[in-house]
Amino acid sequence: MGTNNQTWMREFILLGLSSDWDTQVSLFVLLLVMYLVTVLGNFLIVLLIRLDSRLHTPMYFFLTNLSFVDVSYATSIVPQMLAHLLAAHKAIPFVSCAAQLFFSLGLGGIEFVLLAVMAYDRYVAVCDPLRYSVIMHGGLCTRLAITSWVSGSLNSLIHTAITFQLPMCTNKYIDHISCEILAVVRLACVDTSSNEIAIMVSSIVLLMTPFCLVLLSYIQIISTILKIQSTEGRKKAFHTCASHLTVVVLCYGMAIFTYIQPRSSPSVLQEKLISLFYAVLTPMLNPMIYSVRNKEVKGAWQKLLGQLSGITSKLAT
């Protein structure tokens, strides 16, 4: 049995979204374009924050972290998907599968915690603006960012270790687009109730707990905004949170709608589509949301483009 397990564990076969060649080619082109837009968009956001001193604030420090998480998450899944869409043999080595599960699960957890941290930042900015710079000092921001990275990584390390210790017998076909934890656990030929309990507990800790903190923060924020007398003041206060709130709805809303269901668990197709949503769509949309819905970022873009236009004009003359 030990020898057979070692032979099987050398690779898995990912079944992906479709076995139709034309569909795979179309998906390859679409996902490649979306991945390139994701990398470029997040790179430009980080570059803009670095170049414009007006954006050297806690909010944009956390946004830089979020952009890095988004690009890393997409990179942990999409290149493998692209390779498999054009490959006849859709195999992934055991070590690569374990690494993919570790990074995708870890980065997903980091993002959920980071969004809760960003909600706290917005809470302080709106509810206690006079003490904002005192409360959200550099040391606290660094510690909050480190907490996000450590909590997500530690959770992922534990799950990756216990998942790949399960005996898989002869089943090597993963009915998913990547080495997602639920899909890998299903391959086990033993009782996996302890793994499922561990997954549920970590979902509560890294999904529902941050979500509750975000909810509490926005209850306080909305309460404070409603107390502002002037319409202009309410608008200004709301605009400071609009981009983050949109991203929160996208990330938490989809996860909770799919996984927190009272009487049913998500189907395999739902799991594939949700993974695709988080791997491709969310990382691509986040920099667009922060660019379109944020006056400071739009102002920074206009300033940068104006400077580049001036430089170009001088070089032309």
C-alpha cells in the first residue's frame, strides 16, 4: 500500500472546466487577457502609490498589500490553468499541487483578514478623524499587515500538511481547475470528517470573524455618517469608504453566498466558478474599483499623466 501511494502521489490530473478543445482555446485567450490586465493594473496602482506622496497614508499602505496579494493569488492559479488548457496531459506534480494549495489558500485568508484591517482603518478615518494619524501610526499599520500575512500563511500551512497526509489510494483525478482544498480532500479513501471540521473552523476564523469585524465597522461608520448635518459632508465621508465597501461586497459576498448555506453544500461546478472568480475576476477588478471610485487615486493619475505629457512635449521640442 505504501509503495502504491508513493507511485500515485507523483502527480494529479486536473479535470478543469471543459474537455472541448474550442472551449479550451477560447478560455485560454480570455483568461490570458484578464491575467495580463490583472498584473498590469495592480502594478500600476502600486507604482502610483509609490510615486505620489499624497498617497503615502495607511489606507494606501494596506491597498499596496492588497494589490500584492491579488497578483500573487492570480499567479498561483492562472498560469497553471493556461498551461493545462492547451495541454493534452493535464497533470500537476504532487509537490506543485501542494504548493498551489498552500499559496492559494494562504493568500485567500490573508485577503479576508486584510479587508477587515482596511475596514478598521476606514472606521477610524470617519469616526475619529482628529486622532486618525495618532491611532493609525506606522507601527500599528505594520503590525496589522504582518498579522494578516502570518494568520493566513499559518492557517494554510496547517491545512496543507494535514490534507496531503491523507491516503489517496488510486484516485488521482481532481475535478477542479486547481488544487483546491475541498477537491483534494475528496480524493481520500478514508473518513475525512476531521479535515472537514478543521476546514469549517478555519472558515469561521478567517472568513466569518473578519466579516463580522467589517460589519461592525460599517455599522459604526454609517451611524456616524448619518449624524453629519451637511449633505456635502455626508458625501465626502461616504466616498472615503466607497471603494473598500465595493471590494468587501465582492469578496465576502460571493464566499458567504456560496459556502455558508444552511441545507446544502456548493456543487463542484459552483466551486470551480467561485475559484475562477477569486483567481481572475476579483484581482482584475480591485485596481479598477480603487481607480474609478476614489477621487485621490483619480487625482494622482491625472497629475502623473500631466507630468508624463509635459516630459513628452519637452522631448518632442
